[in-house]
Amino acid sequence: MTLIKKYFFIFIFIFSIFIINFSFADSNFGDLTEMRDDRMRGKENQWVRPHPGPFIWNGIEREKGVFSWEEVDKYVVYAQEHNQKTIATIWPHANWEQKSCKRKKARSPFGKRFTKYLSKPCSMESYKNFLVKLVDRYDGDGENDMPGLTKPIKYWQIMNEPEFKMFFKGTEEDFVEIFNFSSKLIKSKQKDSVIVMAGAAGMFPENKKFWKSALPKIKDHFDIAAIHHITPPDGKCDKEFWVDEFSNLLKSLNITKPIWVTEAMLGKCKVIATYARAFASGAEVIIDVGVNAPGMKMTKGARKKLNKFIKEYDGFDSVKLISKNEAEFTYKDGSKKSLDFKKFK
């Protein structure tokens, strides 16, 4: 083989890796996933956020010092096989640990498979031991990794909607302590990790009150700001998935972070217009709640439009509204695509 041919093949190999990684990291869309439901396992080449997911202290360390990784490994292996990128939600609760200081039981938001306790850990040292082992197994550094790990987990979302007692039985101060402690620990163990803020459960007055106080206390310990949009039973929705109001809240606190919608439920809103407006308002990634999530389901027609929208427009760098019913998508190579909300079928 001549030297020119040799370098040509090396170039092709490196270029192909670049293309694979670029396309993998470039999706603006994802799904909440649940391995027990074959309709809720996410799409290939996109983001997945297992919910509640397997990254639950109680599910991994059911008794002190005894760790079981089977359920977590299933999610990680599936994501690897389908070229998915995982956002792992960390739940810092274990039954045995919270019993040790007689914490009060809580009503589980996810049934019997979830923890019975949702308070701050009794011992942050015990929680630290769990978290170190969790990150160590999936960080991809070649030491103590899951056997066969090829796509490390780098995106860690610490807790979920802490302003609502449904998911966390603790004070704002408890949340701040757990969040900052977890972030510092993960960053110390995995230098290329990305910390995602615990998703705000909307921008209702009670949400804004909590986050206006909490955000300044955690702003130096997360890389991506996260908002959720879950509609009530009547399907009432916000036409930008709350992204505009959330963005304004961040600006009022002098916080400049990328914004992701890590739970998006459509409700009665128009699918294409709502997604486009949310992206134009500053969202970089939107995670759909999935086809079989509890609550109001997206219609088959809207789901079909969303899938077509993803196929035709995914991978954009920025979005801006150019009229009331039209948006312009700009890509990293400088190319642009326009989208008319009313004409898209």
C-alpha cells in the first residue's frame, strides 16, 4: 500500500467516525423511556431520558453494600445498540438508608418499583458511596466500567421537580445541598460530565417562587437548565412549552445556560407550531413524554406530524420566527430551511 493510499484510508476512517459522532450528538429531539414498555424505548440516534429510570439509589443498592446493576445495564446496552444518548436522572433515596434515621414514608409517584422514601439522605457519606460507584461504572474511563460499555453516560440530571412534594420530601435548602454535593462529586470523578438542572415543573407562580430562590444557589453547579411542560387533565398548555417564561426567569437572575425541555407534553396545543416556538424561544433539545406516558395522549395525527418534522428538520443549530406562522431553521453548515406551521402535513 502506497503512503498516499494509507493516509487516504486513515482519513476516511477518521471522517466516518466524525460523521457518526456528529450526527449522534446533533439531534434536537428525544423521548422519555421505559424499558418495560416496547412503545417507550425511544428512537434511534436521539436523546433518551429514562423516567423514572434505573438510576435510583434504592434500586441499585437495596441493602447497604450490596449493589445490583442488572436493570441499569439493560438501559445502557439498549441505548448503545440504538445509538441513543442518555440523560440519567439520579434519585438520591434508598429505603434502608432512610429507615436508619426514621424518615417518614412518602407516597411513591411511580408505584411499588420506586422508593418509599423521598427525603434527604440520612448520611451524605452513604449517598456519596453510591454515587461514586454509579458514575464509575458508566463513565467510560476504562476502570470499573460496565462490561462492554461503548457509549459512556455523560449527562446527569440530579433529581426531578423538587419544588413539588410528589418527588422530593425536603426543604429548598435540602435540595440545594443534595444538588451541589452531587454535582461537585460527579465533576470530580468525570471531567467531561454534563450536569442537567433538576427540571422545573412549569412556570406557574409556585414554580417561579421556588426557582427564583433556588437557582442562584445552584447556578455554578449545572451546565444545562431544564424546564418541564406537563398539561393538566383538561389539556391546557403553554404555546412555547414555558421556554419563553423560563428564559426570562434565567435572564432576571443573570444565568446564561442552554435550555432543554426534558419533559414535553403537548396537550391541546398545535404540535408543529408549539415545538417551533419553543425552539425559537431558546430550547436546544425537547424530550417528548412518549407515546404511552400517563396523561393526555398526543393524537395519532399530531404524532405523525412530529415524526415527519423530526425527520426533515432535526440537526439544526438555531431557529427564529420570521412571521406569525413561519420559522427559519439554520444549520451548522450555514444552510437554512423555512417551515410554515399551517402548511406542514
